[in-house]
Amino acid sequence: MSDILFHYYRVNPTTWFYLSSLLAIALFFKFSRVLSVRNLDLAALLLQGFAQCAQFLQRVGAQAADEMGQTAGVHRHAQTGARPGRQEVARGVASAGVEGLTPGAG
């Protein structure tokens, strides 16, 4: 798309959801009858869209965390039932870029 349109930036899915829900409310919501079936259907569609957007963002966040290697040790310990040791926790905190939370710092 950026080959055809210059200065085109891809829009975030969350932004698409908010803009489309505002447009749907402006076009289809009947303010004179708040508890009508039409408004309840619109609310159900918007809630479904919100749930899908939240699920997408959770999946993207989990993939990003796996790529950074932050959750690899947690998954390994969840499978074996063992708890991570101090060094593994410190290594995970240090790889996350959090300063001052390593054991012995203080």
C-alpha cells in the first residue's frame, strides 16, 4: 500500500476499532429509544469487536514476550512443576531491562 500512496502509515487495529465503533454508533444508534432491540444488537456487535481486539492484542503481546525470551523460563518451569531459582529470576529481570530489582541490589 505504501508503494501506491506516499506517506501511508499502517493504522493500529485498536484505532480501527475505536473509529469504526464511533461511526457505527453515530449511524445506527437510536438515541430516542435507548433500550430497543436495534441498540442492543449494536452493543452486542461492539462488545464482540472489543473481545476480538483484546484477544488480538494479548496474542501479539505474548508473541513479543516469547521473542524477547522473557517467558521461556516460566513455560519450562510450568511444564516440570519446579519453581525458578534466584539466578533464573534475576536473569529474567535483567533481560527485561529492569534495573535495581536483581537479588543483592539495594
